[in-house]
Amino acid sequence: MKDILGLTVLAWPLTLSVLILLAFVVAMSIATGYAKRTGRNKWRWGLIGFLVVYLPIFWDWIPTVVTHQYYCATEAGFWVYKTPEQWKSENPGVMEGLTTQRVWQHDHAGGGDVVHINQRFDLVYKKEGELFLHRWRWQRKLVDTKTNETLAQYVDFSTGNGFITSPDIPLKFWMQNGYCYGGRDKAIKFGELTIQFKGVEK
């Protein structure tokens, strides 16, 4: 069953692309044929045939790309508000006493997921979506649970089928965009910073 589902996922973009291409060819052939029979402008009617197929399928593609780029430019990023060294200097001797487990515990709170790194630090994950124009907002925060201070934050945006985490096959596969530009690298940097706060593993 999994093999069949995997083949379906792989074949779907090609199958849909062929069907859309055929639809363009048929619509434009009908439109230009009508123009030729009636003495009308073939280029104009060919364009009409193109738009008849394009608009119902791709009307939201460009607005989605523009909206995604806007939010990537204005809200996405990776910020470090306090480095491990700064935190250690403000809390001498505390880091050395923190312990962590191989598998971190998870909870749900405030509309998001909370991962307990150790006695002092939590990772807070929050997903918002599906927002307008197939957009999703992803936020990760490293929080000092004693002071409720955010030490670092990572925000990213995806479009399409929710960061490609849904088991559903995306109908409009061309809308899939998992990260903002450079977002994957920023996510890695956030993870590397988080590891520095984990403490000693039990």
C-alpha cells in the first residue's frame, strides 16, 4: 500500500502537468479554429483560449508567490536575543547543573507544542495556517522558563500543503514552497544554538 501511495505521489505532478498541457492545447485549438472560421483575430482568440484554462487553475499562483515573498521579507528570520555565553554570565554555575534526556518531553500549551529541554529551557513551536493564499507561518522560540524570557526565535513561512507535512497529495504542486529563501539554513542555526542550552544528558 505504501509503495502504491509513493508511486502516486511521484506520478501525480507529471500526470497533472500532461492533463493541463492537453487542456491548453485543446482550448487554444478550439479558440483559434473558431477565429479562423469566422474571420476573427487568431492571436486574440488564442489568448482567450489560453486564459480559459489558465485562470481557473493558476489564478492564485502569482499572488501567493508575492504574498509569500512579502512576509518572508518583513517577518521571517532568525534572531538571537541572548547567547549562551551571555546567559551563563548572568546565571553563573546554573548551566552546569542542568540535565537533559535523550528524548525530550512534549506538551501542548497556548495553541502550540512545547518541548522541555531541561529544568530551565523550553522550545515553543507554533504553527498558524492555513492563512490567506495557502500560506503557513512557523515559529520556534527558545524560552527561559524561570524568567519567561525568549533567548532566540526563528520564524518562517511556507506555501501550499502546510510545509509539506500533510499526507494529502497536493493538488496544486507548483504552490509548494517549504521555506523562505535561506530559511532552511536559519532553521539549522536555530537548532545548533538550542543544543548549546541542553545541559548534560542523563
